[in-house]
Amino acid sequence: MGALGAFFFWLCICGIYAFRVFVGLPSSHSLLPYQGGVFYKRGRPVREVGPGKHWVIAGSQKILFVDKRPVQVGVDRHAVSLADGGTAIYGFTASAQIEDVKKALYASGIYSQIPAFVTLCVVRSVLNHSSIDAVKTGQAALTEQIILVSRERLASAGYELLSFRFTQLTIAVPVHL
């Protein structure tokens, strides 16, 4: 009876090990109130998950999660050439928040850098297509144009633009020697 008992013992140990290797171990992820995530099963996205405790089988399931708190962007003293040959010195602050977790995860390898990149590109593009007179007299119109384009581009990446404002916008005086 001792040899038969040892055989069944080792058979159960091997069965548990094989189950663990091929199926995986159950584990849990706890998402905080400001986090969101995407639940994957066998490498395919199944659903979005919110805050709370979620069970997964390690090896075949996982949760990729993101921080949904607002991302603050601050840029100081950058220069851009204007359409008529002048140079504008600008600075701005902006903030954006994740609206669609899947889009934000798929938009970039480092999702938290998307708002800074998009707003900086939009500001440079809008100012680059503006004239000296437009910058001097139409700062409100430039701001509105930047907000519209930034909102559209950030929405395609799963973000919502919460705020944007120039902290500095001046024309650089050329020095003639």
C-alpha cells in the first residue's frame, strides 16, 4: 500500500505541475479609482476594465492598465519661424485626460507622452503658418485654432483636451549687424 500511495502522490504532484504549466496560475490585479485597463485573453483584447479587483490566469490572460488622471504639459521659451519670416517666442500650458483606454494604449508605446507631443506639434504648425500681424493682433484666434486642432488629434488618440493657454507669445526682434 505504501508504494501505491507514493505513486498516486507523485501522480497528483505531476498533474498539478502540468495544470500550472499549461493553464497558468490564478492571480489578481487591483486597479485604483484613477486607473483603467484592457483585459486580454490569449493575446486578444476582450474588454475594458475599471477600478476594482480583477482575476486573471497568469500565462494566458493579462491586464494592461493606464493612469487616467490629467496629464499636465508645460513648454517654456520655444521659438518658431512664422510664415512671413519673423520668429515667435512662445510658451504654453495644457492638460489632457484619457477618454478611451484602448485608443490611448494603442496610440503610443508611452501613452503619457501623447498630450505633450500633440500639443507641441499643433502649436508649432499653427504658428508656422501665421504671420507677424496675426500673432500680434490675433492671439485669441490662434488659441482657438490650436484648441480645435489639438482636440481633434488628441481624440483620435483617446484623449480629451481639458485646457490650453499661452504663457508667452512674443515676436522676436531681429538683430541686424
